[in-house]
Amino acid sequence: MFSLDRWDVAYTNLIKFSVCFIILCVLIGLFLAILLDQKIRVEGALRAMYLYPMALSFIVTGTVWKWILNPEFGVERIVQNLGFESFTFDWLVNPEMSIYTVVIAGIWQSSGFVMALFLAGLRGIDNQIIHAASIDGASLPTIYWRIIIPGLRPVFFSVLIILLHIAIKSFDLIIALNNAGPGYSSDVPATFMYTYSFSRGQIAIGSASATIMLMVIIAIVVPYLYSELRSEKHA
Amino acid sequence: MKSKNNIQRIVKSLVLASTLGLSSVVSAGEVEVLHFWTSGGEAKSAAALKELLEAKGHQWRDFAVAGGGGDAAMTVLKSRAVAGNPPTAAQVKGPSIQEWGNEGVLANVSAVAAEGDWDNLLPSVVANVMKYEGDYVAAPVNVHRVNWLWANPAVFEQAGAALPNTWDEFFDAADKIKAAGLIPFAHGGQPWQDFTVFESIVLGTGGADLYNKVFVELDEASMKSDGMKKSFEILRRLNDYTDAGSPGRDWNVATGMVIEGKAAMQVMGDWAKGEFTNAGKMPGKDFVCMAAPGTADAFTFNIDSFIFFDQSDSGARDAQNALAATIMEPEFQQVFNVAKGSIPARLNMPREPFDACALTSMDDFVKTAETGGLVPSVAHGMAAYSAVAGAMSDVVTKFFNSDMSAEDAVAAYVTNVMEAKASL
């Protein structure tokens, strides 16, 4: 299996996808949560709005983004019609960039959920610590950076675990968005596994790739779980 | 290999269990037919078979599984067969028939075939696909021709171009059409469509000889030949004549572009004809069907067929035989194929109900069966095992969607195919 170019593509894509997806999701989710935490008006409505993508299945997300990103009638065409003739945004059909369209759609889908988790975490932080810090003369960014974000550690933990398993098992989003294409340029191990075991009847290669997916999850999640749970005991 | 034997053993023991009556649920005179004809025109075709069979006094239990171009249906079939409870018949085609034969679960319908004189009604290339170790285990319902070029003559007129008979003429015409501001080549960038175009290119540059060597016999020297390199180069040139939205597009959307006159040509099998006729277009006038460039003397076939599974119950066996006989009767072959846009698998059928494209196809079918130009379509799973065909398709689609050189493509093709062949 390791001599297959397609497998190469699949796991490099998985790395690219997971790293971009998780980092950007966390950053955007945290940023939105902090903004929403500033005791603004219509918070409820905004929160619902950001959470809405979560109510859609990945299939719907994939299909919608397929249309938005299509160079013939999506963003590219709209901007060109606005007068920017030379504008190109062809990631969906560009084999080099197609995996990043999956990242975009995935972030759109999941960052609202991450935001909700962080928001719950922010609300759970004791206000008195913040008051104490501000009395000590700490500026708002410092309070966030030094006190609140470290206080969110358990939330980070759940967020990372949830996003990681979404990333590794991502399948429906890719199938709906560009069906692992163009060619097989946005293949990931999950779609690879499906193709080999079900379309081509090569069960051996299919199960080998499934096993590797399992081992990757174990290799990343188990040490992480271990370190997180152990440090909690110390605390 | 070892795992395959184990699976065989499991399947066999489970089948044995079912013949002992542990899980036999088929009642007398009933056929359960697994198929994936679920879209409008196709569902109508399947209903025709049901009516004919019910007229003979047997019951039809429909077992349609939609999705994935049959992948979903095959998954269901595998689990049913492993559970020892396969349907009476299932829509399976090409080399997969041999794979099922290897599992030892198929029913022999040679008696029906002898009665119906199938040996003389089917070209031998087709009959061989339907046989496992010399016995008929499957019945063909239709023949699709894959190497078609669909063209919109209005676009050609507008651009002052001529319909192409060779790939050189194709690119001349394409340049003119492009200059006229239209899309010369409507293409859906999905792996199977890339492969469909590629098999027609190989057939056009190297003829049936190279085609058979490369796709059927998997001959290494031929895979490295200049013909293959040239074929990859032609595929590369096609890239310049498609539009930016092509990757991921469905085939029928690409056909729609030709119908609307946005694009000039498409290389696709004859199921595309249904799109034209549903849009109210007339063959010969509003659209032209011709053999893909350079393949006028050849015919890549894609034959849908039903395989029959061993039945323990004698009533079910009678119904199964009736089903096999009905499939090959002229009445069904005519009704079904007129509806589906394909041509009958049996020869010497009345010609009146068919349109001009189908008639060309029928004539070429007979002609190429004699000259040796009748070859199985590899992109549609008729020529090679799915593992090998998948390995080929990977290289073709990778090549088409990157800037790989033709030499590298040939090298990758040889390695991929040889590896897949060795893994069988």
C-alpha cells in the first residue's frame, strides 16, 4: 500500500487538512467566543446564527460550498462580474489547492460549534479572578492571555479531541464537495479506504488503510488523553 | 490468496447451510431481482421486465438499490451472498461474473440457453462474458456502445469547422470552435469520465490491437509502446479545450452543454442519447452521433447482464429459468433497449423501432464482431477486474489533472497495473 501514489496523496492530505482545520477552527471559534463574551446586545441571536451551520449535515455543507466555489457560477464569477476581470479563485478545480476547499467548508461548519464550547467555558470562569486581575491593573488582552485562556484548558482538550476525530473520519464532506477530485487530488484515508474496499474489492488494501487510520488516532489521542488526565489529578 | 480461499469456504458453507433450509425464504414461483435501475428511464425499463415475467405467471419481487453507480447494490449483494441468502438474480456485468463464478454460488442456465439457441444469437465475444467455465450463468439485457462522439452541428457551422474523423481533425475543429468563443470539448472531470475518454483515445490511436493488449491482456511491452505515449499526449491536449468548470461535473451536465450549444462535442457512451432525445432533439438534425475519432472500425461494448444464483427451491428455480428466457426474448430486448437508448444484445432484431444512432450501433456491432474490432470497455468494468481497472483509472485521472509528462504517465501506468495484477 505504501508504494501507491494514491495513498501518499491521501495521507498528506489528511495532515494538511487536520492541521489547517484544527488550528483555524480553534482560533476562529475562540475569537468569536471572546467577542460574544463582551456582553453585547442580541447575543442570543448572533450565537444562534454562528451555530446554525452545525445543524446542517456535512453533505449539505459540501454541496453548498461546491456551488459557491465553482469557478463557473460561484465566487469567481461574481467578483469578475463586479469588474475585476483578472480575478481567479479556482481552488475547487485546482488539484494543488482542492484539499483547502475542504478546509474552508469544514471550518464554516465546525467553528460555530467550537465557539459555543469556548463560550460555555468562558462563562464558567470565576468573575472574581477577573475582577481581581483588573484591580491589579491588568489590561483586558493580558487578562485574556494570562488568565482566561489558561483557564480554558479543559475546554481546549475537548475541542481538540472532537475536531481531531472529525478531521480523521471526514468522508461525507469530501464526497459531497468534490468527490475526492479533481482526479484523486483531495483523497483522504477515509475515501481511500472506501474506494479500495467497496468499489474495487481490494479488501486487503482497504483494511490496511483502515488499520492505519486507527493507529494514527491511537498514537495521537492516547498520549494526549494520558497527559491531560494525569495533570488533572495533580491539580 | 489465502484470505480469498477462506472467504470462499465461508461462502460455500453458508450456501450449504441455506440449502439445508436454514434461511431459505424464497417462495415458489417468485424471483427476487437485485438491480440499480432507479432513474426515470431505467426504472421504466426494469418495469418492462417485471410485466413480461408476471405475464408468465411468476411473481417479481423488486430489490432496487440506488446509489454509487451500482457500488451500493454490490455491497448489499456481497452481504446477502455471504449470509447465504442471495437474490434470484442480480445485475452484475463483465469480469465480475467470473469473480462470482469463483465463489461457486451461481446457477447454471445452460439448459435455457440451449433451448433459446443463445450460442447463435450472441456474438462469441459477448457469449464468453456470460459463461463461467463454459456454462451460461448470466443473461445479457443490452449493449451500450461507449466510443461515441456527440456533437452539436449548429456549433460547428457557426465556427466553420468540420466534424472530425481523426484526432488531428478533432484538434483542427477544436481550434476553430475555441476561436469562435465556444467550448470545443464538454467534459466532466470525474475519474470514470476521464477514463472513458482515454479508452477511446487509445482505441483511436492504436486500434483494437493495442486496446486489447493494454487493457485486456495487460501486456507490459504494449503498455510502454509509443501508442500509449501518444494517447496520453492527446489526453493532455484535450485539457486546453475544456472549460474551467469541468472538474467534478456530472456527465449529463456536460451533455446539457452540447445540447444548449455552449459546447461542441462530448465523448460519452450511448446513454447520452437519452439526454438529447429527452430535450426534444432529433438525431442527425439537432445532434450528431458518430464514432469517437479514429474508432469507426471498432466498438467498445458495455453490456448489462443478470447473473443467477443457485436456488434450492424448485419453484424458485422454475421462475429463475423463466426469467433467463424472458430476458433473451426479442420482445423484452426491444422494449427495454428502445427505452434505455442501448441496442439489443441478441442479433437479427427488427430495426423499425430504433433511431438512427441505434441503427448505426447495431450495424457496427455485427460488423466489428466479425472483424475483431469488438472490444470490451475497460472504463466500464468490462475488460479487467475492478482492482486492475481502478489502478489504470488512477493514473489516467492523475495525469489529466496534473502536469505529469506522458513518459512519467506511461511509467506510472505500468507499475500501477503490474502491482494490481500481482495482487489479484
